Amino acid sequence: MQALDLNTINDIANATDENRHTDAIIVLAYALDNDRMAAELKEIDQIHRLGGHLTQDLSNDRNAISKIIMAQAEATYSNYAEIYAAF
């Protein structure tokens, strides 16, 4: 099992600290080479920005994708605890 590099974990933590939660998940999706989920998250983020707020439906969609990405990360990376803590 491989470890996710520290720079990527720091990028996730920085995005989270700056209240860019969707961006944090996108960083992890790209690290996992999950381009499809990253594209879906980008759509959610674009609609969020255009609308000026994150609706409950968008939040639910983002959370569903986040669960999938986190499960994939847990199965892929030996340092999942560090990744989880970055969020």
C-alpha cells in the first residue's frame, strides 16, 4: 500500500483551513486519479459560486462524492489517518 505524499496532504489541509472544502476533496480525487469524481465536484463548485451559496442539494451531492473518495483513499493509502486529519 502506498502513502499519499505530504505536499498533497498539506494542499488538502490548506484548502480546508481556507474554507474551500470542495477544493480539498478535488485535490484528493486527482491524487487518486479519479477524474470523473473530480469533474463532478468541479461542477458542484461552479454552481455554488454562481449561486452564491451551497444549497442543501449541492451539499448532499458533495457529501456523497466525498464518501466515495474517502473510501477509495482509505483502501489506497497507508497514511489514511493523516489524510482524514487534513480535512
